[in-house]
Amino acid sequence: MLDEVADWLGRRSWTAADRPLPRLLAAKRAHGLTVSVVLPALDEEATVGDIVSVIRRDLMGAVPLVDELVVVDSGSTDGTARVAAAAGARVVHRDAILPGLPTEPGKGEVLWRSLLATGGDIVCFIDADLREFSSAFVSGIVGPLLTEPGVALVKAMYDRPLDTGTASIPAGGGRVTELVARPLLNLHWPRLAGFVQPLGGEYAARRSLLEQLPFATGYGVELGLLVDALELAGLDALAQVDVGVRHHRHQDAQALGRMAAAIYRTALDRLARTDRLKAGDELITPRLTQFTRSPDGFTPATVQIPAVDRPPMITVPEYRVWRGSPEARL
């Protein structure tokens, strides 16, 4: 399994700079593909306008890489919709898509409904809370879908500092990823251990794949899509692209707890669906692959996870002897 992941990392991990815009435009024209960008947004007035402006300037004005830019508002109470529209996005309210179907709360619900509000052959999702946004987030992850016919889903990978307001802690973000998602994937879906940012909200996929996948309605949507895409399309159809550094709004501990619970629930649903919730499941691997940034990019390091249970002490003969001998306990 480790050899397969290492091989995948070598063949399906790139940087945004690997595919310059002229190459992407040539491939887009040659294959006759269209690209939609979707920003799911809830109370993101402070950041959504800048993201929209950058995409329109770099990827719709300077070059025609993006054909459609849609902000799906999931019920903002601030000026998110107004700011996004003023910056040049088409704004659609979540409830206006499939109006006959009552909406469920959660990010995944918005992403799922967005497939009916867009028409691109390639759909690119970008979180609306990003700061210091670069259009390479879009062009980087769309790139392999334009140039590699066998690739169906591409995740962004990046450094994720924890910005506290007074300081920036390198690699301090992504707490739910490191504490919940990465262990779950390594234990139950070790073929996905090579993904640096499995929960990242920046990814692109072919519509032909997305329309076949179930969408968890809540925060588990990214993990669910990754697992389901692996099962439907195979590991070689999945890829990742290094786009640099991601700055965004961080959640408090209680919000992170709710996210973690949703992600764990999504994982349990997938395990139950494939009849893998069994004690001693041979598909559970006792290894964990983690990543650090090096001069050559993201470097994986794999460690063994302790997986031995000691029996109840009362069942150990030496303990029973010791317990029955007061002198031995002195």
C-alpha cells in the first residue's frame, strides 16, 4: 500500500506553475471544455468580493479560462450577496435551486445544489472566506482536468498557517484534518493517505464524476466526495496541486468539534455502506502518513500506530499469582 501511495504521489502531485495559462487555454480549446467556478458563501461579506474580483480579472478578463462564476448564498444575513454581485459574480440563493425540495443545513447541501445552477464541464469549488487570494487556486486545480484525460478530481494542497490576529503560526491550521480526517483516511482508506489537504474546500472535478456522487450535506462533504470518488473512479483518477499558502478565517473550538463530529459521521456512513464496520477489519492499516513542507514541496513521513490491546490484568497468570501473595506486593 505504501508503494502505491508513493507511486501516486510521484505521478499525480503537481504545482500550479507546472501548467502555465497558455497551455491551459490551448487544452481547453482543443477539448472544447467549459469551466464553472462556485463559491459557497454564508456571511462572507469581508472576503467574497476580493475573491470574485481576482477570478474575474485574471481568469475571465485577462484570459478566458473561466466561463462561469457563481456565488451560491446559503442564507447570509450580511452583505455577502450584494458584495459578490457588485464584484461581478452571478449570485444564486441556495433556496432558489430545486425550490420544491426543502433545504438541509450545511455546506454540502450548497455544493450539491450548485450543480443545477452551473453548466460547466469542469466545476471548481472555492471557499469564500479566503484572504490574500490568488487565482492560481483556480487555474492550478483546473489545470490537470484540462490536460490529463484520465484525471477526474483534483484537490488543492497548500500550507495552512494559523492566523491568530497577532501572529501567524506556520502549519498551525488544519486542526480537524490532522486530528480527525487524516487518521480516519489512513486507517480505513490508506490509498488516500497521499492527500495533503483532504478536507480543503478548494477542488475541481469533472461534472460527469460529480453528478454520480452522493453529497454529505454538512462539513463531511469533502471527505465523503474523496472516498466515494476513489471507489467510483479509482486512485489514478484523483490528483492534487500545490497552490502555495491558504489564509482564511479560523473557527473556534466548539465549531471545530461540530465539524469533527460531522466528518466522523460521514466516515462511519461510508464504512457501514461497504460493510466494513467490523472488529479486526483487515483493511484497517496501523500506519499514519503526515506531511511537512520542504524545499522540494510536501514531504511525507509514515509512522506506525500502536495497535496492540493488552488483556485484562486479571487474566494474566503472573498477576493472579502476585495478587494472591501478600509478600510479593510488599
